[in-house]
Amino acid sequence: DGTVIISATNNTIRITAGDEKVIIEGDGHISYNGNLTLDVTGDYDVKVGGDYNVRVAGDENKEVVGSVKERVYRDHETNVHQNRSEYVLGVTTETRLSDHNTIVKGNVRNYTEGNAEILSGGNMKLSAENTITITSDYISQSAKEKLFITGASGTIGNTEIVYYGKGATFEEGVTAPTFT
């Protein structure tokens, strides 16, 4: 009927001194009941006309001595059901040409040993449900046109603070050693 069966009770070794091509017109299936090692001394190219699915029951370990380039033309999704860590010895640059959303259910901590900048070409909003604390040896706030600082209660100033402005409105008294 055209079927070819190769059966060996021990090892099967095939040596080809030149090129070898295998063409299968139907589906294929290869099963190894032991370990499989594939050694390629040249380039290793895989072309898939449909989906490419890989399922690993254990860990996946990958070591790349050169660079890694990945190009995705549609969506890219990663689901991690436990922890994720990333260790980079050089510079990390992310360029986003559209919106960027970060949603965290727990806490967020950013630790920077050097300088940190947050720059916005539009409006910037910093909001907290409970408390915002800003501390430093030197804090500078400025506004090009208008500056509003309001609160239901609190304190502005200390013994070494100097106030400048065009006027002030007080709903209670003012105490000062000298008032001009």
C-alpha cells in the first residue's frame, strides 16, 4: 500500500554526507519517550504558516549570548500567575506612541539612587485618597501664571519663612512682633 516502516530493537543511526530534505504532504507527528537534544552548528530557522504553539510542563530556560529582537505586528499579551522580576545592567528605554496605563492592585515603590524627573507635555494630576507627603532639604514650587494652595485646615510657614505678595485676607487675628 506504499507504507514504509523502519523498526529497530536497539539504536537507529542515519548519516548523510550531503544535504537532506524531508517533504511530507500530510500531517506529521513525532513522539520521543525520552530526552531530545538538537544540535545545530549553523543558523536555525523556523517558518510557520499558521499559529505557533509551545506548551512546556516544566520550566523554560533560555540563554542568548547575542541580542534578542522581537517584532509583533498585532497585540502582545503576557500573563504571569506568580512573581515577575527583571534585572538590567544597562539602560532601559521604553517608547510608547500611544496611551500607557499602569494598573496596580497593591503598592507601588519606585527607588532611584540618582535623579528622578517626571515631565508632562500637557496637564499633570497628582492625587491621593488619604495623604500626600513631600519631603526634601530644598523644595521649589513655581507657576508661570497662577498658583493655588488651598486646604480645609493646616499650617503654612515656620519661624524662618518669609512671605511675599500683593495682599492677604485673614478671617482671624494676626500676631507679629512688628506689623507694617
